[in-house]
Amino acid sequence: MQGHAQESRLPSIGGAGGGLIAGQQESDIGQQVMVSIRRSAPRISDPLVFDYLSAITYRLVPSAPLQDRNLTLALIDSPAINAFAVPGGIVGVNGGLFLNAATEQQFASVLAHELAHLSQRHFARRMAQQETSAPLTLAGMIAGIVLSAVTQSDIGFAAIAGTQALAAQNMLAYSRSHEQEADRVGLDILASAGMDPRGMPEMFEIMMRQNRMQGNRLPEYLSTHPLTQSRVADTRNRAEQYPDENIRDGQEYHLMRSRLQVHYAPSPDVAVETFEAYLDRPDAQKNDAIRYGLSVAYLESRQYEKAADILNDLLAGNPGRITFQVTLAEVRLAQDRVDEARSILKDALARNPGNYPITHTLALTEIADGNGAAAAEYLKQLTRKLPGQEHLWLKLAEAEGMARNIVGVHRARAEYDVLMGDLESAQRQLRQAQEKLPAGAPQRQIVTERLAEITSRLHARANS
């Protein structure tokens, strides 16, 4: 789902009066911000987590008043609570949001709030108030602000010169009226999508509590989304106006939350201890998310048979659950039991054609077994569906190299370079691919056309 947004063309905003960022500029800014995030922000590339994030986001999107519903999702590897949305349809979420949101409704409320900011063009309107008019300067500033927020460091501000940095420091902080509008629109999005608006005030309470526990050192999210007691009370009152439908969480949210709790544990052994302690609680044996978390902790601590036992037991009660199948295949792969991993995944893929986590894990299985050509076929399917996931292009280059398809290596590396903003390197890779192909070959024409696109973008950049 992510890649469809790469070339989105948003309509201009602000109507006939102008004065706001034009649609093409928004798209350019979005692409530039993503390049900066890919280069500098640690990312979670776990397909299971990304697939869940895509699913929950696109469950909310039809209910959001967005003029362009193609989004690019960025999953940031940080345990801090944070999320952001910037012009060009970029929506970012920290892994820490899963750790801190106890329910799917709370998690979704943050996404709905960000989609509301995007739909109301709040960020774009703040940008338009700045004196800077050059879109790439603007993009650099936005990228700097976002990176400083998601990496919790000055890495982004290093790219912004002197006085601009001071202006930029406060640029991400939305005004009180924008926040109230995003709360109101966000509540509507949640209710319309069949989720519980009460998740939003609950999430605000969690953030306020964390704020107090940290000795008033603001969670990163609150530094950009100012939160007051009156705003929490107002949101709670608004949420209570919606019918109380006792909406239940989907199980997948809690499985992903367990997976990330293991990811952020100080060590695999600590993760094992934590989940074993959870299981000692009354009724915990019935909690599939806790048992699944323990299986992932066992996998990470190389206690493979213990992990497999739990997963087989979970599958007995939930036959065909993709997350359990993929994780069991990961265990078998870690044990070098490649044939078993392949068998589990092929059965799963037959029932779920094109599924991202299954297809990705099958590609890794074929690479582990030395079958570069088979892996490359799976990865090509994924790059067509998710062209903005740079790690897939790197993995495709590796598979093509294993299959001794040198042209394929150059083409995959070129697409990776484009996503990383290195057009010169992409141009070199495509020229090398072109040289290795005979004149008149259909593939040579495809390479030549892509090379012309990259060259034209380089000229446009040089002249801007």
C-alpha cells in the first residue's frame, strides 16, 4: 500500500486566493521528507508489523476527508510515543506507539488524529505562514523538523541554517485551534470507521500520565501536539456523545504489540522472563497475544523448539492465522530447516495470494537455500506492490546477484538509489545495465526509458 503514494499529485490548497503550498509542491515536499527519513531515521522493516499498520490506516482512510487517499507510511524504530503527518501524504508512526497504546482503539485514535491534520491541511497552512517560498528549502526544513522529532536528537536541525532553525523549532507545534479541529475530525473518522472514539481521550490520559512520570519532560508527541487538561476533558465529552457500541479490539493489534515488546526488550532473555511472568497471571494461558509474545521471545533467545511448540499450539486453535504461520516459518528458518519453512509458507500463500509477510518470508527462505532466481521472483512481486519500501530493492539486488543476473542487480540498485535520493548513482547503475543488454532487447528499452526519466529529474534538479 505504501508505494502507491510515491508519485501522488495533490490538488492545490487554499482555493482561488492562493497563498498556500501548491499541490505539486506538496508532493515534492513529501518525497523529499521520505528521502530524509530513509537516510537518517531508523526504520522497522518487519513485514508483519508494516502490514498491520497499512491495514489499520486504510481502514480509517475511507472515513477521512482527504482529497488524496494514497499515503506513504513510515514506521520508525523508536520506543518513544510519536506519530506525524506531513504534506505529500506522509504518515509516520513510532514503534513506541504500540508499546504505549494498551488497546487498538487508542492506537487508531492517534492515526485518526494525524489523518485529520492532513485532511485539514494544518501543516501546509503553518508552512504557508513562513517567509520561505522555495519548495525544496521548505522540504529541507520540514525534513529537519521531522527527523529531530523521530530521532530525538539534533540530527535534523544540523541541516537547517542559523535563524531558520529557530523559526523551525516551533513550526511543528500545532496551534490550539488546529489541535481542537483535529480532535473533532479524528473522533468522526474513528466512529465512521467502526472504531471507538473513546480511545482518543484514553490515549491522551496515557500521554499525560507518562508526562507526569517523566518529571514533566514531555513525550515527543506532546511537544508537537500541545495537550491541556481542558482539551482532554473536551475530547472526553465529545467522545461520550457517540453511541457506546462496546467495540472490541482485533487480535492482530495485540499480536503486533507483543512482537514489538520483544523487539524493544533490553535482551531476548529479559523478554522471555517478562512474558513468562505474564503467563503466570490468572487466565493468561487463554491469552493468545501473551503466548505469541513468549514464542517470539523464545525465537529471539534461540530456544527454537519451545517457540515452535507454542506456535503449533496456537495454530491448532487458529488454523490459517498468517502471523502464526509466518513466525513458525521464521523459527524453522532459524533452525536451517528450510524445507519445512517453505512448506508452511507455500500452503499459507496458496490461501493468501500476494500476501506481503508470507511472500517476503518465502523470498528469505529461497535465499537461505541458495535459490536466487526463485527469491527474485517473489521480491519482484513485492516491489511492484510496494515500490517505496527500499529494503525490498536491496534484497532483490542480493537475490539477483545470487542468480547471477547482473542486469537485475543494477536495476534493483538503481531503484534503491532513487528512493535514497541519489539520482547520480541510479543513473550510473542504469547505464551499466544498458551496456550489458543487446540492442533491440525489450528489457533494454525498459532500462533506456527509466534512464531517461532519471536523467530528466537530474536536469530539473540542476535548474531549480
